[in-house]
Amino acid sequence: MVALETDRLLLRPWRVEETAVQRDLWAERDPRVPPHRRIDAGGHPTLAELEESIRTGQPSSSIGLLALERRAEGDVIGYCGLIESDRGAAGEAELAFELLRRHRGQGYATEASRAVMDWARSSGHERLWATVWDWNTASRRVLAKLGFTEIVNVKGD
Ligand SMILES: CC(C)(COP(=O)(O)OP(=O)(O)OC[C@H]1O[C@@H](n2cnc3c(N)ncnc32)[C@H](O)[C@@H]1OP(=O)(O)O)[C@@H](O)C(=O)NCCC(=O)NCCS
């Protein structure tokens, strides 16, 4: 099990009792996010479905998407971690992060990402990817602060 610490955060696997936080993250997503990543008209994914994915979905071979627990408050405010990428060479991973709206703008995504990138470096990763829509100014700013290099995809996918 991977757990990482920063000044303000503990990054560690999700617990089933935190399913509601995941549902809130889904519910708060910008309408410009593709539909398959938003709650659909039938209310899916439901709390039960998300709980099941926490129960069964912890990857063992990589870091996955870790819950961000604030060390002082003990609450979970979002996630940060690595997912499989279809870009670059085989096995290269993609950095991903998302915070509940009320906790944005306080440097948490940048702080968490730095810990994930340190972990990646020490685990032998040579390059990480991140995919971001043009309109996502906050995410683009985080990636710039982290030192990512922009590659424009002219196809827009
Ligand atoms: C992207 C996200 C994780 C950033 O989290 P965060 O903890 O607020 O990020 P940080 O505080 O570390 O940094 C945000 C930076 O963006 C800037 N920013 C935020 N909104 C902005 C806006 N609308 N215009 C310009 N800059 C903006 C902040 O000022 C800050 O930069 P600064 O440190 O130079 O002032 C958060 O906005 C989020 O959850 N968004 C929805 C999910 C998402 O887009 N995930 C990434 C998918 S690619």
C-alpha cells in the first residue's frame, strides 16, 4: 500500500466510508467534462456502485488515485495519483487530480502532485503525461507550476 505525506496532506488509498466524497466529486464536475465522467440521467454511478469500485478497485502494481486527507482536519478533499496512459511509450503513466470545489485555490493539487511525482521518480518513471482541456485554466496552471511541457493536440481529442 502506497501512502505519501506532504506538509498538509496524507495521500493514501480510499476507504469505503469516503464514498460520498467521490460522489460529490462526480456531482460537482463542470458541464464541459465529457458525459461518461458525469452522473447520468439515471443517477449512475450511484453511491453503491462507487462503494463497490473502492472495495474492489485498489491497484496493486501502481499508485492509483489516492485520497487526499488533510492531516490537520482529517477530512478527504479529493484525489491525486497516476492512471494508465495511452500516450507516449508503453507503461508511461498519466498524472490526475481533482478537488472538491470548496477546497480549491489553496495549493493542494500542486502539493499533492509534487509528492506523486517524487514517488514516480523514485519508482523508475522517466516521464509522466497529463491530459487537459483548453478551457481548464486551473489545471493548466497546476501543470505549468509542476514543470510540465505543453504539447498541443490539433485534433482536439
Ligand atoms: C485543477 C484543480 C485540481 C486544481 O486544484 P487546486 O488545489 O485549486 O490547485 P492549486 O491551488 O495548487 O493551483 C491552482 C492554480 O490555478 C490558478 N487558477 C485557478 N482558477 C483559475 C482561473 N479560473 N483562471 C486563472 N488561474 C486560475 C490558481 O490561481 C493557482 O495558481 P497560482 O498558484 O499561480 O495562483 C481543481 O481546480 C479541480 O479539482 N478542478 C476540477 C478537476 C480537474 O479539472 N482536474 C484536472 C483534469 S485535467
